[in-house]
Amino acid sequence: MGLTYVPVARVGEVAAGTMKPIEMGGRELLLANVDGSYFAFARECPHEAADLEFGELSDHQICCASHGYRFDLATGECTLPKGGPRLTTLPVEVRGEEICVKIEW
């Protein structure tokens, strides 16, 4: 199994409470800063493919603006409604001044 860290932003580039669209391997993702913690996740809501860039960040979760589905950004678990589809999440690590998404294969 291999491991790599892909730089997607620099520290300070994504303000607390905001998101930045990123692309990795043709996949559209979002990088979010929630109280100084960074999260990378699929830009498309797994419920009905709405754009999560218009969602609301709070309590380490994102709420889809279209239908109110809520996802835990650390695990991808759908917290509202319980048992809903999971959000694809990727691990993030700050390495020096770079915010990197960790990829394992």
C-alpha cells in the first residue's frame, strides 16, 4: 500500500468558517476550515447531488442547503436524517505551511 500527501492550499488561505473548492484527479472536493481544523470532502451531496459549497458549516458538520441533510466532516456519517447516505471524506494534514490531503492506495 502506498501513501502520498497532495498539497491543496496554504495555511491562512482558507479562513475559519469558510470552504475552498479543490480538484483532485478529476474529482471536485471542498476544503473546509472549522475552528482551525481542516476537512476535505466531496463537493456533491450524496443525497441528491446538490453542491455542498452552498451548505452551512457548524459544529464540524456541513448542512446541505437543498434538503437539510447534515454530515459529520470527520467521519462522513449522515447525522440528519440518521442512517442517510455517507459523505465521502479524505484525511487532511498540515505539513509545514501546506494543507495536504492524504491519499492511500
